[in-house]
Amino acid sequence: MLSEKDTLKRYLQQAREALLWKLDGVSERDVRWPMTRTGTNLLGIVKHVATVEIGYFGEVFDRPSGEPLPWNADDAPDNADMWATATESRAEIIALYHRSWAHSDRTIDELPLDAPGVVPWWLPESRTVTLHRILVHMIAETARHAGHADILRELIDGRAGVRADNSNLPDHDAAWWAEYVATLERAAVEAAE
């Protein structure tokens, strides 16, 4: 049976892997393309989550990663962590995310779940945290962004599911899915009338 810490690490790792899987097979243009009005894009999500992990498992527990994050500097433009420049390669962003995992996992492995930390960017009354709370927070944060990536990837090329080896979706053909979507559209129109 897994310990509580190992269970939490397992869920975090599953969310990390689901997020990265959404980049597989996507063109350089499409992996960076802003898919929403606010500019949400696949590679930007990965860059953001890597940056956030480094902050939560590094700065919060006084365990700096040493990772240069110029997009996180005080003088960086707003949202600079939410997109990759033309000179930041996919491989570099993925490698950054892998390094953030390694740094985070060292913090998780070396500290007890009740280890205290301080989140300086949170409201003063809630800044004092434990490793347990940050683990739960990062599972939620990573899963939330993996969900964003699910939708973006489906919009890009129709590929859906939680993992390459487990789509977690019913195994139906394209005609079934088209009829299903048509049913939802009819329900929406009827509800609006």
C-alpha cells in the first residue's frame, strides 16, 4: 500500500504526464498557437506549470532550484511565463519541466508532509503552509492546466483522452461522436427556446 506522500506524488506525476502528452505530434506552430481570446496555448501551459512548480517546491520551502527564469523577473512583461518565444524550443521547455519535476520531487522526498513553508505571493493570512498543502495545491493546479490542454489539443486535431494508452473515452466511431454532438446541440437549442 502506498504512503500518503507516495499517493500524492503519484497523482501529481499522472497530471504532469497527461499535460506533456498533449504536446506529442503537434506542429511547432500549433503547439504555440493562441487558441483562446486570452492566448492560451499548449507550450505556454507547460512553461507556466514548470515555472509554478519551481516556485511552490523551491521558494516556498527555501530550496531554490537555481533555474534561471527570466520571464518570472519583476521587470518581465505580464504573462511572459504563459507562452514560448520563437527562440525557446519545445525541447527546452520540456527539459525545463523535467528539471522542475526533479527539483520538486527532491523537495517532496526530503521533507515531511508537515514541513512548514511560506508562499510570499499569497494573502498574508494564508501564506503559512505545509508540504502537504502545497502538494494538494500543485495536483489541482497541474490537473486544471492539463484539462485546459485536453481541450486545446482536441481543438487542434481532434485527439482526446487522458493518456496515449488510455483514452478514458468510449470507443465509438466518428459517426457516433458526430451524432452525440448533434444531440447536445439540439438540447442546447431546445433549452434556449
